[in-house]
Amino acid sequence: MNIFKNISITAFSLLTVLVSCKNQDNTKASSTDGNPLYLDATASVNDRVSDLMSRMTLEDKVYQMCQYVGLEHMKHAENELTPEELEKNDALGFYPGVHSDSIGRLAEAGHVGSFLHVVTPEEANHLQRLAQKSPLKIPLLIGIDAIHGNGLVSGSTIYPSPISQAATFDDALIKEGSRQTALEMRANGMHWSFTPNIDVLRDPRWGRTGETYGEDPFLVGNMGVATINGLQSDDFSGTESVIACAKHLIAGSSSINGLNASPTDVSKRTLFEIFLPPYRRAVQEANVYSIMAAHNEVAGLPGHMDKFMMNDLMRDRWGFEGFYVSDWNDISRIDIWHHVAKDFKQSIEFSINAGMDMNMHGPIFDKLLIELVNEGKVDEARVDYACRKILEAKFKLGLFENPFIDVEKAKSTNFAKSHQENALEQARKAIVLQKNDKNILPLSTNGKSKTIFITGPNANNQTTLGDWVSPQPEENVVTMLEGITTIGEANGYSIDYFDAGDRSKEITDANISKAAQKAKQADLSVLVLGENSFRHDWGRKTTGENVDRATLQLSGNQLKLAKEIIALGKPVIVVYVSGSPIAEPWLENNVAAVLNTWESGAFAGQATAEILFGQVNPSGKLPLTIPRSVGQLQMVYNHKPTAYIHKYNTEKKVPLHPFGFGLSYTTFKFSEPKLSKTSFSGIDDEITATVEVTNTGKVAGDEVVQLYIHDEVSSYTRPVKELKAYKRVSLNPGETKTVSLTINAESLAMYDSAYNFVVEPGDFTIMTGNSSSDKSLKTTMLNVPQLIKLKN
Ligand code: BGC
């Protein structure tokens, strides 16, 4: 489908009109050296923006709202496709009929505000050089999906994917990794990361599950705030921070059929209770400077024209002070997909009037928006607002002073030692031990004369890196096979590997037989199974963006492979590599151990092997519920009280594993929670819950202490439990620590009938333990004597 179907002029004729220089107005403010004030680095950002805008025409201001994909992306397509294909193909050619040279000329004329997916420092410098030739010399804002490391750039540090990060329950570690990502981005000439994805996951069929921080609004909010703080370092001023982007507003993680971009139909209450809290916190606690609208509609209204969401709620009520960017071509989709505008021009009108500030991506938008303003359909004040916000960012980021970067510095910053250490530490803390029968793990460190057989589609490739990553240099990645071989051999084991099919869809029966023969010769087998969200491998992806799942079971022939090896009667350890949860109850019942490694990044193989051989004690916790089957969906721990009053005919009503769960090689004992007081009195009150945790086993380990609440009687139904605090603690054998967790007004608040944020009077159950399962939790009571109204 051609997204520009309603546009009558060709992009080429547009380009010839565009390359015209404007006269500068010399009557504007200047600094003491006679240069325009906006070029004076000592002036305030506000004055510089005002001065620059006073020199800009309506057209100039609209150009700041225009984003294009990087020229190398386009050139790649130009090399691959025939001129005829390019003319037609908007997916690979990006802009039908428009050549990369033409976009270069647009940048030179000052008609481009931003580029996305520029993937080398050389290209970033090239584009900035073009922009410096423009009349006002406004530098470009370069955006990229640096979701878990600057992964689209080869040679970057690849941290575990967001779902893996959430499993660490370690906000400070994630913030530090994001800080490092900001450094790698700036060193490569990129200023704006389209992360964090703070969509609260409610349906694990959604292929983008691995991009989220899971199903809990509090955990998602914490991870989002940590990521934004790491990237933006408060207000992103200077040359070492970048802008973050909270996305996608709103609720695309709960589409009615689990498919990306398909309609969501949730209630206003569910929006406020589940999906919106992380956005409120991203704005109010972390000052996120950009928000991306969602592909999907909610209750009939596409996200890109939802004025209530973008303007009334985020800006007017919650105080969002940054700018909105559209998602990929989504303004045009108001017409083409959603059919609620008659053409692209009307889509722009609806979107900009609703609060949108930048179009991702492509030509024609500028021409049509200028027309809309001239026709009085869009107020010029909206364009001024958008332009001001975008320019503010460019000044704060220091781009007017130095738009270029030192290519050599990029080389030494990418994959720096301290970044590698953080990525490895995240991986160690993210991996969740889901089963450990008869303590088969850790494997003995005396492996003399024993053979470990390894097979499975994710054993020896870069699927461990997850989505939003380009292929990385092999020497920067430790695959599962490499990690287990290095540490296994150091412990005396022999390792035998068989490639039974590099991707799950390609495991043949013949290879299954060969794998079983080899497993027979070994003492135990490690099966590295799971899914593939590696976008470089699009045709063979089984999850990830735009590849959603109709089942939560293993794809392809993986279960068959596992069954043949299990049938040999020797111990089998399953290592899952997947950003999306795997529901295979039979498999979990029939193997000795299951290690869920998610997509644990560049050092996945090392961290996994360290855990298998006991150098590291596993401590990751599930950031989502793992259901037993797709039929149980929606299955979340924070469900409403009536969710399980009745039964299924053929399925249990309990999950395979609950939210917050994860085993350790040691055991922990928890005391009852004690509250600093049992009555909560006002908006600024804080109560401390203390829990004594003792390591009762023989090895040191980390535990994640979790605190849940339940509002006993409320004016609207409340979830049976809600996570409100957590803390990770390290304990030596026999050691006891007192862990303090804070309960504040926000922990207890809900939305009343008029959507005021309030704490209703009454009793609250406070639960503490090491998972959301009732049997792991100890309780006490807290009373709120009177109604408390919170600010928002
Ligand atoms: C995704 C966004 C992403 C954008 C730019 C879209 O397809 O939905 O999350 O930031 O592409 O790559």
C-alpha cells in the first residue's frame, strides 16, 4: 500500500521548490560580537530560542517538525532495488520516487529538523555538515531506537532487553546502564533514544513483550523512571546526555487479539489504573522530554489524534513539558489504516491539533501543514509550540556549539570496559531459575570424565541479544555455547555440540534423530530453546516487533527435539532464550531444571554458564506471570477479585509461574512484616514496613523482598494485590538483614468516581515475601482513618 496515495504532487517536484535560500532579517537581536543572539552560547536557552524563532518563517518552523530516515538506510535500499521498485516501494525505498540525494539537499536547505536511524558516526557528521550549509545553520536532532544499548549501531554494548532488565528488580543498575548508553549514543552523534517502552504488558502474545518491563504498573514505572534518569540525567543539558522517549501512548500492549497495532478496547478505569501510571511518573518524576503516540486506537480513537491523552491529561493535568513524536508513518495511517480522516492532509490537521509535534517520517507533511496553517485549520501557535520545544532540545544538548563528533572517540566509548561490566551484571541478575529438581544445579565443579551435550536453536547465535539490535561483532558476544564451553571445560567437562537447526522453524526430523544419538553418548544435555526476536533475521523471527504469537508454546519443532532427548532418561536442563514467556507445562514437568535467561545481551552465555556451574547464584524474578496456556489469557497477578470465582473445563486456573517468582541455590526465611505505625494519616505520611530476611542455606545469595497491598473495601473494585515496593538484598549463609520498604500515599491511592487520585479510608492488607503467590507472603494490616486527596 502506498502511504502517499492521496498526494497529488510528486515528491521530486516538491524538492525543486524547496531549495531556496531565505533572506535573514538583520534587525534581530545580536550578542556583543555582532552575531545573532541565538548563536551566543552564554545567552539563556529561552532567549536563544526566542531570537532564533524571530528569524524563522512559518515554513522554517514547520521544517523543524519534519523527520526523515538516515541516508545510509535509503542508500542501502537504492543499492538493493531497481529504480522501478524504488519508485513503488515505501517499505524499503522509504519515500517512493525520492532519492537519498534529494533528502540530502533538503537537509542543506534547512528543511529537515531530525533524522532517525543514522547508524554510524560518519553519517551523523555528514548530515550535520549538510545542515550547517542551511541559512540558519540549525543542527539536526538525531534519534534512534537505543532500547537496551545503542544496538542498531554495530560495536555497541548490548545490555539485556527490557523484560530481562525488569527481572533484575535493580533500578540503580538499569539507570547506570542507561547512563552508559547515553554516552555511547552521544559519542556516535545520536541525541534522542526512542525508549523506554513503558507499555504495561497484559498479553504476552504481543511480540513486543521483550521490549516491555512486564505486567506490573509499579515495576514498569520504576524501570521507566530509572531509564529516563539514566539517559537524560535530569534535564539532558550538555554533551553527555540524550533525550528519552516514553512510548507508546497508549495501551498497545493489550490489543484485542494480541497483534501489534490492532485495536485496544479498555475502559477509562483500566487506562488510569494500569496503563497510565508509568506515564504520569515518567512526566512528573523523571521529566521525560518526549512521548511517542501509539499505532493503535483505544475505544475507536487512534492514539495519534487523541487530544484528551496528549494534551488534556499529559500536558494540562500532569504537566508534560516536552514534545510528541509520531510513530512510524502513523499520522498518515489515521487515514490509511483507521479511516477517520479523508486524506493525509486531514490526518495532519487532526494530529497536530491534538498535540502532535513531530512527524516520523517523510516528505509532504511540511507542505500540507503549511497549507493547513494558511487556511486557518491549524493555529500557528501549535507550530510555534512544537518548534520551540524541538529547538529548546537542540540548544540544551549543545548542538549549536558543536554538532559534530570525534569519530575516534566513538570507537573508544563503544563497548567500554565499564559498560561491559554493567551489561554482564544485569544478565547475572536477570536470569530466573524456574525449576531445579533435586538441586541438579549448580552442576558439580568436578566434571572429570563427564560430557555435556548442547543443542537447540538459540545455542550458538546472537538471538540472545533480542530485538532492536543489528548483528554485532562476534568477538563482542558470548553465545550460550561459548559461555558453557569455557566455564564447563575449566571445570573438567567435555562439551559436545550439535547444530540441530539454527532457528526453531528449521529443525528437521533427521536432525532431531542425530541430536538424540549424540545426547545418548553424553551424561547430561543442555537444551537452549526459545524464540527469536532478532530483527536482522526478519524472515525467521518468531516474536518481536510485528511478529506476534497465537500460542505461548515453543515454536517449530523444539518440543519434539526436547521430547526425543528427554526420552533417553538422562538429566536434561532447559535454557530458555526469549523475550516472550514460554508456556510448556509438560516440558517443565519432565526436565531436571529450567533456566529462563530472557534475552540477556552480549554476555548471556557467560552469565548463564556462571549460574549453571554455581559461580553466580540465580536471583532474577519474573516481571510477568507465565500462564500455562494461551487459553488462560488474560492472566496477571494483579487481577480483580472475581477473576477466578469459576473454573475452566480443561485447564487449571493457576499459572505455570507467578509474577515475582524465581528460585535460588540457597533458601531464605522471612519474618512477618512490622509497620512503623498502623495508621496512615495524611498526604505526606510515610510508613516503613520492616522484614527480617535470613539466608538459611549454605551459599551466599540475593533475594528480592517484595511488598504488596490490598485495599480491603473500596468504592470501585481493586486488584487482589498490587506491588508497591521491593528491595534486592545480598546475604551470606546464616546472615539476617532487616529490610525496610516504604509505603506512601501513592502506594494506597486509587481513582474515585470523578477520577481524582485519592486514598479512601479503611483497612489495607500489607503483604511481604519473595513472590506474588499467596503461599510466599506474610501479612499485616494498615488503617487509613480518613480520605486523603493527592495532587493529581
Ligand atoms: C516502533 C517504535 C519505534 C519506531 C522507530 C516503530 O515501528 O513502533 O517503537 O521507535 O518504529 O524505529
